[in-house]
Amino acid sequence: MKIVIDCNVLISAGLTNGTCRKALIEIAKNHKIYCSEEIFQEWAETIKKKKFAKDFKKLKKLVLNIAKQSNFIKIVREKGDLNLPDKKDEIYLRTAFSAGAKLLIIGNLKHFPKREYCEVEVINPSEFCHRMSICLP
């Protein structure tokens, strides 16, 4: 399945051994990750934040490994407002649209008021793990 991963899911997977990491491992092993240059830039900039300084090397390695596994696509700029609370989150939906992805895995569902945008379903890592029958703590 084609999947786009939100930055906070990737960062959480790198920092804790929990649901986000289980979801990321499943996605990396059995699905196709799609990314755009805009998403990669957000990942790269986020790990440089001061709060991640002590984990920078680990997070950089993770970001580069996931980027290496990802199918990079160019975002097709569609007209129209997606009506998201934070316009910066639009890159994730536009990447998913452009890739023909079925899932956008995000950490905070409040950032995406609807659960489905066109053909893209928005779910969190717990729901993804549940669907994939991955045992959760």
C-alpha cells in the first residue's frame, strides 16, 4: 500500500520504542513510502531543533534511511484550499494525492478535521497498527 508519513510520527518512531516505531517498521517492511522534497525538508529541519540536539545523530540516520526507502515524487499543485487548521500540513495531503497514496499516517488527528480527503484516508499510528494486527503495548 502507498503511504505518506507525517514528521511527528517519524520523529516519535526515532525517539521512543512505541506505537509510532511499530507502525514505521511495518510500513518500511511491507508498504511503499512516498515522500516529496517538501516533506523531506521538513523532516531535515525538524531534527535540527534544539530540543532534539542530544538525539540528532540517531534522528538523522533514521531520516536518511527512510528517505532512501521512499519513493520521491513531485507534488502536483492543485488549486483550492484544503481547509486545514495549519496550512503547512497541506504538503502531506498534496504529496499523498500526487502519489496516489491510500493512507496518510499522522500523529495528531486534530490537524486534519476530516478523516478522508478524496482517496486519502488520514489515520494515526495506533489505528494503523490495529488494522495491520500489530500487537500494541
